[in-house]
Amino acid sequence: MTGLLKQCTIIIPDNTMQKFLNYYLRTIGILNFVVFMLLILSLAFPWRFSQPLAPLWLGLWFLEGRWIDRKNFRWSRSIYPVLFLCLFTVWELISLSWSEDVANGLKEWECHWPILAVFFVALFGCNEHYKSYRLKSALIVGSLLSIVSYSVVCYQHYCTGTLETNPPYWYGSVWTLFGEGPIEILKSRSYYCLVLLMSLAFSVDVYRHFRTVYSPLTAGLTIGTADLLLVIAVLLTASRTALLLLPVVGIAMTMMNYRGKWRKHIGIGILLLSVVVTAFNLRYNTHFAATKNDLLQITKISEPTQTTLTEPRITIYSCALRHLKDTGWGGAGFGASNKKMVEYYHEDGIELGMYYQYSTHNRYLKVWIEMGIVGLMAILLILISAPYLHSGQTRKNVLCMCLVFGVSMLTENLLSTMGGLYTFFTLIALLQIAQREEDSLPLSHP
């Protein structure tokens, strides 16, 4: 019986009203869980699918009585990283007072409000319908459903050619299949790969639960097949960052979750697979080949205007690094990085054509330019401290997430778009729910 029921019982001591309120809370609790499950399922698809689900879930969570039931309030040290993120988000808003591009800063900050909501979810928990293995299973199922959708897209593109003339309006950006050409696909590969890699990380937990319900052979075949499809999907995205992260995630999860001969055999298998995949990509993937040539040339470039690099990120990074000394301790203010980068291009005489509209394509450089060295140190502190402040199996998943996001932020501004923000927000909420369940904190929902 929740605090809401107790308060209402004192005011209106009517059994009929009590039954109604109990039915109301149970109904809202089930809807709360179902909507969050759908939100998890939608992560592998365009952010437009997640856009209505996230506020709906938070609304249902509020209607369930989280603000009234004080007994459901719990504090643990795993909440500190979320608190740090919230404080950093508030600091971004404050920095608009000295920003050189307030309009763009406000537009970007509109994407960050869900991070504040996660803090209250962590404080007040969830209802009895929330089981972390269900949510992690939903993430894997959503990823597998997306793979089926991608297969249909590939068939339409290569066999019928219909997508080139009449692409569905809800398709996302570009998925490149080993450099053979653009395919209009469901979700931008930068964010899609994050979902795939986290699905691989969570598959260990799902396997452990399946093993208690089904035979070890059935559980192993089911999760093994799912993992194989997820790995194939990562390979087909041809994302250089994701392909580099794939063995890192595999080895990290193997070292943390297996012992004895299993750890040795799986670890060796992942290393051999990584060598084969890397060799294949260097030979056949035009993106990897171009990057390899860029790295070979970069030491020979004396002036920015003489660059012949095919990867604009390298030019952007070198330009930003040359001007970081001008940012100061407090930076240029939230949202000002794009404007500052254009100024840097002009000062250095760099002509990038369409890439003038590019951002830094590096979250750390963006934070450094906008929030100064203090902001950069704050982000690094959050990434480093988060695994330590969690415990048990959730600590392993948080470490994996920090690795995935930490490395991906070297090449993308993941939290500057709605696609990256919804992915980050939902995964953080899932991990907070998993930690609360693992800590065996009591739930007050009837």
C-alpha cells in the first residue's frame, strides 16, 4: 500500500475509493512499464519513434504517485554520476549568459532536459513490474527487429532500386555497406552502433536469466544466435569507431563475466575475429582505406591549405587543437563551438566547402571550446567515476557503457542531437533501474 493510498484513506475512509485507487495505481504501473519497454524497443530506430514515448513514460511515472510516496525515496552512491550530469547540464544553461551564440545554445539545451528527469527516476525508483532482465531483453529484441528492417531496406535498394527514387519519409540518415554506396536506413549508424554494442553487453545478463528458465543448451543457442546477428550488424554499418569498439567490448565483457577456460577461449576467439575483421576492412572497406591513407599523410602536411586529406575530421581536429589556448578556463559559452570553429577556419585559411557547417565532431573538443578546461575535466571525472560508484553486475554494464560512449565521443558530438540524447537518456534510466533492483531496495507500489 503506497503513501498515496494511506493519505487518501484518512481523508476518504471509503472501501470503494480505496479499491478504485488501488486499481488506478496498478493500471498506471502496468502502463508505465509497457511504455518504457516500448521506449527501449525503439532505440534501434529513428529518434522520432522515441520522441513521443519518453515524455509519455515520464508522465505516467509521475501519475503513478512517485512524488507523493515518500517511502519510495532512496539514496545510494550510484546516483552520484547522474547528479553530476544534472549539475553539468545546469552549468550549461548558466554558461549561456556569456555564450557567443545564445540562440544555438538554447536550441541544444532543449535536447538535454531528459537528463534532469533521470535524476528523479533514480531517486524514486520504479514499480514491481520493472525487471531489468525484461528491459535488457527488450533492447536486444529491438536491435534484432531493426536488423530485419535493414535486410528489407538492403533488398529494396540493391534488388529493386525503389529507395533511390521514393524513400519513406521516416528513414534516417546514411548506412554505408563496405563503401559500396549510400543506403537510406532506419537510424544513423553513429547512434545505431551504440545500441548494438550495448545489446551485446547486456546479452550476458539475459543469458544468465534464460539459463534459469531453459536448458543451458537452449539458452546458449538463443543468445549466441542473437549475438552473432548483432556482430554482423555492427560489421555491416562499416562504422570505424564501432568496429574498433567491438573487440574492446567483447574482451571487457569476457574478462568481467567469465572465469577459467571460458575466459581464455572466448578471449582468444574475439582477438582472432578482430584481426580478421580489421584486415578485411583495411583491404575492402573504402572508409578504412581512406583513413589509413590520411594517417600516413598527416605528418607530411605543413600548411592547412595544402591538405589533401579525404577525412575532414582530421583537419577539423587539428584546427581546433591549434586554437584551444584561446578558450580560457570558462570557454566561449554553451552552443558557441560551431561559430568559433568557423572563425578558426577563416583564421587558418582552411576551405572545407560543405564542412564549414560541421561541428567539431568530437564531444571533448566541443566541451573544451564551450565550457573551458574545467568543463572538460568535469566530463572526464563523470566517465571515470561512474563505474566505481556502481556495484555488482551493473558496474560491469556501466563500465562498458562508459567505454562505448567515451570512445565514440572522440569522433561524434553524441549529445548534441536528439538521436544521441534519447539513446543516452534511456540507457542511463535502464542502468539506474537495474542498480536499484540489484541493491534489493524495497518497492512501495502495491
